Amino acid sequence: MLNKSLILSILLTLVVAMAAYAKTPVTIYGDHNYPPYSYAEGGKAKGIYTEILQRAFSRMKDYDVSIELVPWARGLNFIETGSGLALYPPYEHRETRPWMDPYSVPILDETVVIFCTEDSLPKSRTRWPEDYYGLTIGLNLGFKLGGEQFWQAVEERKIRVEEATGSRPNILKLGANRIDCYMNDRISVLWELDRLKKSGEYKGKDFVEGSVVSSNQGFLGFTNQDKGKFPFKEDFLKKFNAEILKMQASGEIQKIIDSHTNQ
């Protein structure tokens, strides 16, 4: 019969072994209304970024990662206050978001364009943002798109910005002539417009595609305001980057993009 000391020794060994193999629970936040990249539907997290991250996280054996989709402005607040570890998919804005650092390796390239009503779009649309002076441009709440000259024009009241919570309300506002133009990622706008047309919700005129405003890259952005709350942050980022680079090299990420855009 085993004595108590031996039993305790065995139990202690098992506890230490289990602790060594225990996965660290991690919550990553994402945009709940940025289709087709990141969005909630039927209570589930979906989208191009979401699928990429889910696959990468599943291969990070030291971590048990859950994704929680939230309004973009709320997600930014989590990072700014240090209450959340990381958020996807921000663009890199180190000057205006000093509390978000470090960033992961770039995950995707996104092209930001401006869509306008036929009445609003100037014939000459090569100059950004000068050709759009006097217009009201819709943006997703919390998105800092357009560049420095654009926001200078907004500050000088040469351009008016009107924000809404996501692509859907902005597209409907554009179709109803409540805004002159809408600026966002090209694939995101066309994807949502197609859905709205199929559902019969969009009855406005077709948009005219205007200037290419910029090409941006989407990242997983981390907080630097956590004060040691996430001691595993550096290791997590290193392992995440390694998985993303493997997925890019193998063509897996492009296949995910194609599956969501019917290419």
C-alpha cells in the first residue's frame, strides 16, 4: 500500500506536469462590422481576417485563444486602456495611436477607395483630396482613413465627414443621397453592396468609383498600456508572426481571400 508521502509526491508531480502543459487563455478582439474581413453573423465570428487568425491561433499550441468581436471604437478603447491584449485589423497609425504598439507582421493588403454618387463625383478625379472639396464623405466610426491632407481639409471645413457604424449604414446613406461619397476598403464596400442589392434593401443608383486613396496593410495591433497584465505578449506575438509568415509563403492566406470573394 502506498504511503501518504509517496501519494503526495505523485500528485505533486502530476500537478507540475499539468501546469507545464496548460495552455494560456487569451482573448483577441476584432471588428464586429467590417465585412467581408471581420464581422459577426448568427452569433459567430466570420470574415477573411477572422479565418486567417483562427487558423494561426489553432497552431499556437501554448495558447487557448478565443476571438470576441466588438464595435471598433470599443475595441480601440480596450487597447488604449490596456484592458485588452490585441485587436484586429487596424492599419498602422503610430502617431495618432501611440498606445497601440507593437504590431504584428502585415496580414493583408487593403486598397482604400472613394465611392460617390454620379451627381457628386467630379469629372476630374485625379487629385486627392482637392477634387472632393465641398462634399460630405462617409466614414466608418473610428476609422482614420484619407491621409494627412484629407484631415487637414476636414479641419479647415473644406470637406465634411459623417461617421456611421459600419459599411451597411454608410452605403444606404450614400444610396439615399444623404452623403456624397463613402471612403473605405474596396472589397468591403463591393461585398456589402452586393448583399444589400440581393436582399432588396439597396434601391439607389450604382456608385461611381473615384480616387484610390491609399493602400494599407491590416495588422494585429497590441496594447502597450497593460502594465505587465499580459506577460506572455512578446512570446505570443513572436509565435503569431511565425504562423502568419508560413501561411503567406504557402499561399494559404490567398486561398482564404479567394474563398471569401468568389475569385
